[in-house]
Amino acid sequence: NAGVTQTPKFQVLKTGQSMTLQCAQDMNHEYMSWYRQDPGMGLRLIHYSVGAGITDQGEVPNGYNVSRSTTEDFPLRLLSAAPSQTSVYFCASSYHIAGTNNEQFFGPGTRLTVL
Amino acid sequence: TQLLEQSPQFLSIQEGENLTVYCNSSSVFSSLQWYRQEPGEGPVLLVTVVTGGEVKKLKRLTFQFGDARKDSSLHITAAQPGDTGLYLCAGMEYGNKLVFGAGTILRVKS
């Protein structure tokens, strides 16, 4: 099992450019999510999905789009990059079993810089 | 979104010392998780506490969940350089959503 994989590892963008951060998992997890991590602020939820075809907004969704066409993949799209989106982005996945506390497995992260 | 306050923000101690990290909220969570994160990697789950008053031990790490399920603590006994890292608490909201504290950076010097 590769677990949760993310590409690219590093990315530099210019303001206004768009790009897609890739995330894939091979554990057949229903639940997938995207977080951003900024110094002194912990991880903040951007978008999440409880299954293929279902997505919802988290705490900081503005400027980001997601889709979930398969169980395995959950890409995050930056529509028009801004310097405020400079951050480290983590994808996570878990089972989605009601009434249990499902462990979330995190990818290694993508470090994004927007100039 | 509920908020979790974590303290202290930074902790630098000598090998062999004990330490406690606190995680507090004004809201009730269904469970609370503690993660450890090393530079350049994603967080890794250490423990989940579910029941008010629950205490869990993981070798030299002791985790407590407050009786009212609003706060938690992580106590490390006889810290070692290998304990160095970022420790994050996270409260579980409805629907598997996690709310993270800001984290505690721990440095253990040999």
C-alpha cells in the first residue's frame, strides 16, 4: 500500500496562475479531505468528500475547487493563485463509519509558494 | 467551527525532563485526537480519546480527556530527543471533520 500520495512536492506559482494539486489513496477510504497548514494556525479544512460525487466546503474554501469522480482521487484546484494561498497543503483520507472515530491518514504535503 | 486552544506554543527542554501540553475548548467534541508531525511529513495519529475522564498511555506518553470532553492533555515522562516534533490536538466534529489546535513545537535537547 502506498497510502496517501500527493504531487507535486513543491510548486512555485505567479499570482493569477491556476494549478491542480493531486491526491490519491489506495486504501479504499470513503472520506477524503484537504487542509492547509500555516505557521501558528494548525491545519485548517478547505474541502472534504464523503464519497465519489459528493463534496462539501470546510472552514476556508474560497479560491479552491474540488471534485471526486473516483474513490481514489481527490484533486484540489487553485483557480487564480494569490500570495495568501502560500502554504503547505495536506490531503487526508479515512473510513467514514458512523459512530466511530476514524483515524485520518495524511499525505506528505505539497509546499506551495505564490509570488 | 469550534475552536481548540493549544499551549504552550513552543517548548524546549533537556533530555529526561517531563512536560505537559494542553488542549482546551469551550465546546464539546465527540472525541479528541493527538497527532505528531515531523518536518516535511504529514501528521501521524498517536491516540484517540473518546470518553470523558479517559486516560490512555502509550509508552512514556499519557493522554487525558477532560470529564466534560472539552479539554485534553498530553504528558511526556523523561523526554528523549526522539520526541522532538510538532504535536497537534484535533477535535472530531460531526461527519468526521477535524478541528485542529495550532500545535506545540517540542524540542528535546540531549
